[in-house]
Amino acid sequence: MTLRRTWSLRFSLTVLLILSTAITFSLVVAGLLVIRQPQLASDAGQALERSASDSAARVEEYLRTIETRLLVAGAALAAQGVDDKRVLAAAVAHDLSAFYMLDRAGSILAARTHGNDPRYGEALVGTDQSYNPLVREAMTTQQIRWSDKFLSAFTGEVGVGVAIPFGERLLVGELSLDTVLATLRSMAGGVEIDTMVIDRRGEVIADTDGGITQHAATGWHDLPLAATTHPADGEPLVVEIGRRDYYVAARHSDALGWTFVARAPAGLDHPGFRALLETVAWGLGSAILIALLLAPLWARHMARPVQDITERVSLLASGQAPGKWPDSSIAEYAALAEGIAFTEAALKARERELSELNEKLEARVLTRTAALSEANQRISAAAERLRQTQASLVQSEKLAALGGLVAGIAHELNTPIGNGLMAATTLCEVSENFSIRSQSGLTRKDLGRYIDDVDGAVGIITRNLNRAADLVASFKQVAVDQTSSQRREFTLGEVLDEILLTLQPSLKRTEVRVISDVPSGLRMDSFPGPLGQVLTNLIMNATIHAFDEGQRAGTIRITAAREHGLEVGLQVADDGAGITPEGLTRIFDPFYTTRQGQGGSGLGLHIVHNAVTNILGGRIEVSSQPGKGSCFSLTLPMIAPERRGIEA
């Protein structure tokens, strides 16, 4: 008997209060998340859109000032000469890292780099820059073009550049990424909002939080930034960056060819979500603390009536008068006391009834015991008769199978013996004719013909008699094994070949093909007779039940292999009609057959099961699906156990 663990009312009430509080807060949290999460996401998306637009506008405005300064420098150089050092120095005095002017062929006319020796810029004069993609694009379109991120051949720094057509010349300025980043940071959209600038190739030009872009993938052009406009349902786009989810919004600058992407943490990392969860956590903790403080007071108040009732129930159980049952202001406790009082009165009445019933019951038990003893004797006799009947039916089934085997062998022997008899008769006629001719003289041709006829007839007689002898020997061995059930050492492959040879007459009348795949040299010390009967029943059962009138042709495959040391795994599988799930549960039951009234006794597989388990000491299992064939799997010990006195 398992004893259930008991808990105090104080502990149980405390647990219930905590669970109720937790469940209530869980429902509240779920409701808040369902209602508040879309609002927070929508607010975050709108803030990101404003930040991306403001950043793009600010950077565009700043870069227009650079374009204006380059145009002013170009006009000054055109008026005062391309080698005016004062104009070149003023062009790169602030945030440009390099400035140079090219002619129509792409050669540098004047150049200056920020902070370097002016002679370094002079050394660049005459350098061909027609290969530069930015230069080619600006010359071709005759429009202002900003480049993607590139490594400057003049300054050795990574930056961006702008090319401005200026009459027959081209003005080119290079800008460091730090300058773009400083401008971007001046437009911070909030504490949790970061902005990055992506060029046409997907390379990051600037990012206010460079730590993420250093560890995230560089293929930013693969992000679905084209779909970052605010969706109709109010939910912003969520993108995974650096193994974290972010709300993102993007704005593409047609003037620069760049994309400005504003992002903020999504999900639990969002500050709005964190604040909401912290508020709920504080509320839950406070509610649980209040439950812990109030539970003992409520438990003491509710336990007092229960204790009074318990004391009086103990008195009642010991046979003493419990007195007046206590009253309570709680309706359930009052009903409990009233019910126990009613039970007390009913128990006393039942005691009197039980005393009277016990006296009557003793007499009835004696009468029923005598009747049961007589019924048991009749049942034992019927069971013994049933066992004898079953054993007789099993033996009849075995003899019927052997009789069918005899009939098949007799039919098969008819052909070789008839052929041999015909050859012997022909030989006699040839010999008589030869004797008659020998009296009148023989020629060499007559003698040769006689010898050929004798050789042919002897060959026919010999082959057919050998065939008949093989059949008789196989049948003799199988018949002896199946009738004697003697134990001996044998090779599994040879026993199977003998069985297939004896079954050949029966199998020839069908279109079923039997394939044997048993390794040679697999020896066993067991009972070949019961084993042969098992294989015979399984093969014939498959030909009868697996291949019905709609599917006469098929294959039965017999395989064997050594398993687990001293065990042999033997399988008999067919590709026939299969067995229904209901049939699988009853297939080894005696007298169960699907051919009731059509010659099926229902004992074939029952005999197989008994022979495998009781005589051969093994196990048998069956697996099947309707329409996909069946497989009988036998696991047999190579050395059979001693007979347990049970006949199959």
C-alpha cells in the first residue's frame, strides 16, 4: 500500500495562494504583452523611421556643403591657376582628407592631401585616374557622384569620395569615415537607437555602434532593407544582426546612393519591454509576499473547527461517545459535522444489521463451498477432455501434413520410375532384335547401333533411378525426422534443402518461387524433425494464405544467420497479401484460421509456435502489413535445451 504524503493546512493554503497569484499575474502579463507589444513595436518603428530620415537629411545637407566648397575651390583654381597652393590648402583645411582636379582625359592637374607635405600633392600631378570607377561614372553621366567605401591610394585611409563635373574638368574630394561617423552621431535618435550608413555594395560606411558591425556579417546588402517602410499592421521589420534581433528602418538617399539604417533592440532587449517586465515582476513579488504573510492567519482560523471535528471522530472510532458535534460559521464545516453525526447513527444501526447478517452468512458459505467443490471437479474433468481432444487434433494435423508429403513424393517418383521403365523396355526390345540379327550375321554398323542404343538406355535408366533415389532418401530423412523427433547434429542448409526437395511437387503446382539464403556450415545440435515441420508449415501456409486467387505468383525468401554467439536467426518472408492487425494478435491461437470452411483447421501456426518454444527452445515473432507481405522471425539456440515433455 502506497502512503500519500500529507501537508499541513498552512502549507497547502500558502501554496494555493502563491499559485493563484502566479496564475493571475501570468494572465495579466499575457494580456499586457498581447496589447502592449504591438504598441511598443509600432512606436519603435516610427521612432526608427524618423531617426533614419533625419540622419539621411543631416548627412545629405552636410555633404552638400562639401560639394559647395569643392565648387568654390574649383572656381578659384580656374581663376587663379591650378597651382595656387593657398586655394588647395583651403580646400582640405577642414574635413577633406584629399582634393584633386582632373582634366577630361582623367589626369590630375592639381592635388593636395590633408596634413601632408604640399610637395606630396605636387608629385601626384599628371597621374592617370581614368581607371577610377568614381571618375569614370562622373565623366560619363556629367553628374555629381558619391562613391562606395574604398581605400584611398593617396592617403592610405578607408573613406568615401565625391566627383563633381566642372566644365571640362572634374573635381574629386575624399572624405574619411570618421567625419561621416561624427556627423551621424550628432543626429542620435535616442538612447537605444543606432544608425549606420551602407553603400551600394553593402559595405558599412559608418555605424554609431561599431561593435555590432565588427562581429556581424558583412553582407548588409542581403538584409531585406527594401521592405523597411512601416507595414500596414504597425509592426516594424525585425532583422537578426550579430545573433540579436533588431527593429530596423531604412531610408535610401538617391543623391548619395547610400542607405541609412536606424536600428533598436527588439523583443526582450527593448527598453519598453524590460520596463514592463520589471513592473510585472515587482508586482508578482509583492503579491507573493503578502500571500506568505496572510496564509498563516487564515490557516489558523480555518484549522480550528477541523481539529474539533477530528478529536470527536477519534473518540467515535475508539467506541466512546463523542458528545455534541461542534458548530461553525462556515457552511461546509457545519455540513461536515452534521454528516458525521448522521454517520454515527447509521453506524450503530449497521452494527446491529451486520451481527444478524453474519449468522446467516456462515450458513450460506458452507452451502456455497460444497457447490463450488462439485463444480470444480466437473470443470477439471472437462479441461482434461479438452486437452486430450486438442492433442488428438494436433497429432492429426501432423499426420495429415505427412500424408500430403507422401502423396507429393509418390507423384514426383512416378516420372523418373516411368522413364526408367520405358528405357528398360526399349533396351529389351533392342536386345531381342540384336539376338535375332546375330543368328544371320552381324555387320559393324549393326554392332555400333546396338552399343549406342544400350548406352542411351542405360544412361536414361541411371539418371532416373538416381533422381528417384534422391527423392526417396530426402523423403526418408524428412519422414524419419518428423515422426521420431530425435535429437541429432545436422547442418541447417542440408535440412532445408531436403525439405524444399520434398515440397517441390506441391510447389510446382503454384507460381510461388522459394529462395534459400542459408550459409553453409551452420551446424546445430537440435531436433531436425520439429524444425522441418516448422519450416514446412510456414512455407505451405505462405503458399495458401499469402498468395490468394488474385495473386498466385510471388516469392518466399528463407534467410539465416548466426546471432548473439550460440543463436541462429531464421526468417521466412513473403511478398504476399499480408496479415490484418486483428489477425496478428490471434495468429498463433489454436483453431484460428481465415479459411474457415475451406479446409483450414487453424492448427498449423499453433503447432509451429509450440514446436519453436517448447521443443526447439526458441522464440518466434511475426510482422506484417496488409498488402506488403509477412515475415516470421525465429530465434533458435544452436544447442537445443533438454526436452520438457511437451509434444507439439
